[in-house]
Amino acid sequence: MKRLFLASVLAFFFCGSQSQTVMDSPARMQWFRDAKLGIFIHWGIYSVNGVDESWAFHNKKMTYADYMKQLNGFTAKNYNPEAWAELIKETGARYAVITTKHHDGIALWDTKANNMSTAKLTPARKDVLTPLFAAFRNAGLKTGAYFSLLDWSHQDYPGFLKDSSRYQVKNDPARWKRYLDFYQSQIKEISTKFNPDLFWFDGDWEHSAEEWQAPKLRQMILQHNPNAILNGRLTGYGDYETPEQNFPVTRPTLGPWELCMTSNNNWGYHPDDSAYKTPYELITIFADVISNGGNLLFDIGPREDGWIPTEQVHLLKELGKWTNKHSSAIFETTAGLPPGHYYGASTLSKDSSTIFLFVPTHNAGKLVIKGLQNKITSIKIPGTEQSLEHKIVGKISWSPVPGLVYINEIPASAMDEYMTVLEVKLDGPLKLYKGKGGLKD
């Protein structure tokens, strides 16, 4: 993943800068808006020794030669793409994204553009992507292809970052043209062979949109598949923003967005990293994401043989138990109540006549909704027979200012293990009071 991207993400969310993200067809994005949850898979030769994906040699934690020796250990001998797809489906996720090629230049398919692939250089001796894309589709999942625009192994790439020791693009445009032809030929292969629903680009920060030929690349992908969508890491020519690891403090308002986040502190397989999120932490993060109108792309990192760490399987299964129980409050919903109206996560039904309130079990207590002008017709806990009463506090008959809605405490017997959901039915589309409490408001 791209560490340097974080600075631009923070600038986008915290400084209010204008996004250049392209959204030329809202209908094309609808499945993504409705999906809410995707699973990210970082798999490559870096899983042999359990080191940082590509960055291990870039950051001089090991030599490039030692990093590449991992080619000899990538076997995929226990790889079961159908089992992967079944596990991902169990989470409730609607799409999955796999690293087709990271910055190290090793493709997971049998690329014809060069010999740098698991099919040609590893004991696996096979294209591991074709059966996975088939398994995803058989499971009803949308498919995503992560692809690194840069390639630190390719002889025609300028090298590491902008202080390249090889050459500067402006000084050798012919050589840069050869690299453009190379990477674009791989994109054509991915488009033709796998036809992804989503392209998840990375590494765009090293060059400008003009140097990458970003408009041409976007056009090339959409000519093949007009319904494909592109993430925001294409120098302003993507369809949605992709903050990484850190949750935006303020609600994004410039269109679709997706938070990509690891299960521990690393993207790929890291046996030395035991800092796994708990199911409670994962579920509360996910609720916060969808409350703010985003998607969560949650990462797992299989071992070189295809085995998925037990801790990650546990997280995925617990997440699935929760999403399947509360699917009506998660999928095909919209962002919830604006900040200040409810102190917690929430979502709305598409017709905005139902509010779903998310209540962390560790934080349960009497709940309050502020500024609700609607009448509440019922409050229920989905999946149970439990209904809750409420009362209005502070409503004056002659004032247009609505009172505070106090909802009775949730009985312990009805609480979810991690996060309980309340379904608040309204008498019509949501209406919120936005005044200051004065007599003339």
C-alpha cells in the first residue's frame, strides 16, 4: 500500500480541498454505494518470509536480491479459491479486491508482457487469479483488481520515488514511453482476461496524470467495460476516494468513498504482528464508516501456500454473524443522521423513513435523538420480538422546536454481543430541525 498517500488523504478530509475524482455516471456507481463492505486480499511473494509488501526492500529492511529470493518459496500448495470466496461471502461482503501486482512487479497471473509472474518464476507454476475471479463470480461477488501503476523491478521504470537513480522522465521520454506501453499492456490483459468490476490502482503519486496518461487509461478501461469503476488513486481520474487506515474525522461530502484497513498493522501476511483488531473494534469501525456514507474494504493476508491466518478467519466469521443479523440496517442504506442529532453511528433507509441506530454493547444506555420533527411509529430490535418505548422531553406546544427523543434502555437479553441495532420507523421521510431554538425558528 502507498504510505505517502496518507498526506493527501488527510489534506482532502481535514483541509476541505476539492477532489478531482471523476464521476461521469452515477448509475454506474450504484452497486458500489449499496455494497458497503468489501474484502481486500494482499497476497504475493512477500508472504513467503512475512515481510512488508514491496516496501521491505524500498525501505532497506532487506536487499532487493533477498526479497526476490522469496520467489523460490511461493507454492500456493494449499490454495483453495472456492474456500476463499465462500469465507468472503460469509462476511456479507459484496465485493473482493485482490493484488494482481504490487510495486515489486510480480504478477499473480501469467502475464505476456514479461516473465515476472508467479506462473513463470515460482514453484506454484500457475496463474492463481483466473480460478479466484471465477470463484468470486460463482459466489455472487463483484470483482476488484488491485494494480500498482509503478513497477520497481522493471528496467524502464525510473526507479524509487522522484529522486530516481536511473533516469528522469523528462530526460529520456523514449524510455518512459516503453514503460507506459508495458504497464498499459498489462492493464489490457487484466481487462480482457478478468474483466474486473473495479480497478483498484496504487502508486500514482510518483508521476503526474499527464505522465501516467491517466485519461487514456481510464478511457481504455471503460471502452472495454463501460460499467467498470476506478478507485481514486489515478491522479484525479478515479470514481471514489480511498482513505487508508485512518478514519476521516468529518463526514466526506464529495461523493463515494471507501476506507481500506488492515486486520492487524500490516497489509500482507506478517506472523510477527499479533496486533489484531477485536471483532468489537472491527464492527464499530464498520458501523462508523457506513454511518458516514462510506464503504469498508477490510484486508486479509494469506500465507504463501494459500492458508489464511486463524485470527483473520475469526474476524471475518464474527463480522459475518453480525452483518447477516443486521443486513437491513447495513446494505442498500444511506448515510445516517448528521453529527449532533445522535451520538453514535446510524444509517437511513433509501426512502429515509427508517432510522437505524447502532448501539455498542459496551456503551449501552439511554439513547437520545435531537431535532427529529417526525413522529415515531415504532422502535424495534431487528431479529427479535423486542420493541422499545420512548418519550419526548422538552417539547412546548406553541414552539416549532421539537423535543428530545429519549429511548428506553435496551434489555440485556436483547443486546447483541458486539453492537445492537434499533430500527426506528417514522411517519414519513426524515425531517430534521436545523434552527437555534429561538421563538422565530
